[in-house]
Amino acid sequence: MSRKVINSKQLDMIIEQMVKTVESSKDEIFEIGENSRKEFESLGKELHAVKQEVTELINKQDNLEIQVRKARNRLSEVSRQFKNYTEEQIRQAYDHAHELQLELHTTSQKEMQLRNRRNEIERRLLNLEETISKADRLVSQVSVVLNYVTSDLQHVGQMIADATEKREFGFKIMEAQEEERRRLSREIHDGPAQMLANVMMRSDLIDRTYRERGPGEAISEIRSLKVMVRTALYEVRRIIYDLRPMALDDLGLVPTLKKYISTIEEYHKGYPRIEFINLGVEHRISSNLEVAVFRLVQESLTNAIKHAQASSINVKLEVKSTHITVFVKDDGVGFDTTEKKKSRLA
């Protein structure tokens, strides 16, 4: 299969079109997330109202059951001693007991309908929460891709001198993007997606457990569910940090690196030990440089942990007005710097 040769101008045009497409996709994903948030808030209010109504109906049922028992006792007494009561009194006792029984049945049916609606809203809220979370992650991911494309690839034709590298570079980018999509898909599917699916099933189990085994067993299931939700939340936060931590825009490079390193140590249960030292004065630099330095440290730590099997890692950062120095050292197994893998861009 032959490949068409693309010159640098054509490549710049392709990248420009890619930027427009990515920007459009980002806006659409953001709109999906916002619409889901609005629906989430609306359903949350409805759920609160339904729960209050269910509570009121339960109290009403309790009172009706007491009245029904009294009415039945009254009816039994009238039936046993019907000679002592007039026909009108017997009829009134029967009608009163019948009306209370009918009202109790109607109230019970309404409570059941409200419980079904409550369960439906809760399931919908879980789905919306997952949609919002996915939309937020995708917006962050698209922002990273957009920043990478606009900052590093706009003039890629001028930076690539060799004609062969020009031809192959676009294909390597697409392969890298597909690989990243596959990796994220696997990570989301095997992590938060599976956990959230389990949360949905466990939530249904809690409702059934409460009805069948009582509040004690239900509380035990809720505690287990909280652990599962906390784990899922941690996995979501870790994936967000892997994509682009929001703290990078809000706090800057140094606080974000400290938090990222702390997250890694917590995730790996303190092994390897990572020491971070900031040699300069903390101040903000351009957004592009912050992203570039963060990605550099992130990739270095990933390689040290995953490939070098390091037990101790030192990270030093010095930001000056004229240059930035990043020093990453580990005690891992290392690699051959002269070896170039065919599947890499460089």
C-alpha cells in the first residue's frame, strides 16, 4: 500500500483543520457536560421532594394502620353483640372500617409508586454523574491535545528538515493518538467505569437489603459502598492528573508538581520514595512552559517507576528568568541511550 507524500504547507493546513475540529469537539463536549449538570441539579431537587413525600406517606400509613386495627376491633365487637347496636350503628362501623382500609391501600400504592420514582431518579443521577465526569475528563484531554497541536505542531513543517521524517511524522502522531485513546479507554473501562457499574448494582442491593433484612444489614452495605465510591473517586482524580491537572492553571507549576508527586506516592503506597526540591523562587511562568515542564517531570517519573523499577527518585526544579532547569535522578536499572526503537518518533 503506497503512501501519498505530503509537503510542509499541506501538513500545516491539515494541522489547522485539526485544530478547528478539536476546538469544535471541545465545545460540544462542554455543552454536553453543562446540560447534564443542569439535569442533575433538577433531578436532585425532585429526589429531595420525593423522599420527603415518601416519609410523609410512611407516617400516614402508620397512623392509618392503627386506625384500621381500631376499626376492625370495633366491627368485631359490633358483630358479636349486634343485638346491643342499631342497624345504623352496625352500618357505620362497617363503612368506617372499609373506608380506612381503602385509604390505607391507596396510600400504600402511592408510596410504592413514589419509591419506584425515587429509585429511577437515583439511577438516572448515577448515569448523569458518570456522564459529567466523562465530559470533564474529555474536555481536559481535548485541552491538552489542543494545546499540544497549537503550540508544538503549527510550524512542524519548518522544524522537520528531512523529507522522510516529514512524511512519517503525521502517521506517527496518529498512531500515538490512537494508542493514547486505547490506553485511556482501557484505564477508564477497567477502573472508574467498572467501579461505577458496581456502585449502581450495590445501590439496588441496598434498597433490597433494607426491605428484606432491615436497616442494620443495609447500613453495612452502605459502608461497603462508600469505600467503593471513594476508590472510584481516587481513580478518577488520578486519571485527571495523568491528563492535565486543573491545579496547573490555578496554582502554578511548583504546587501542582508537589501535589502530583504526593498523589503518586499515595497511589503506590509510598514506594518508590520521591523527593522534590524547588531551588528557585516560586513564581508563575507561561502556561505553555508550565505544561511542558510538568509533562517532562511526569514522563520521567513514569519511566522511573514503570521501566527503571526505581526505589528512590530525586526531582529538582529551578526556574530563573532566562532558563529552567529540571533534574530527575533515580536508582533504577537504566537503559541503553544509544538504542533507538523503531516504534518511537525519535
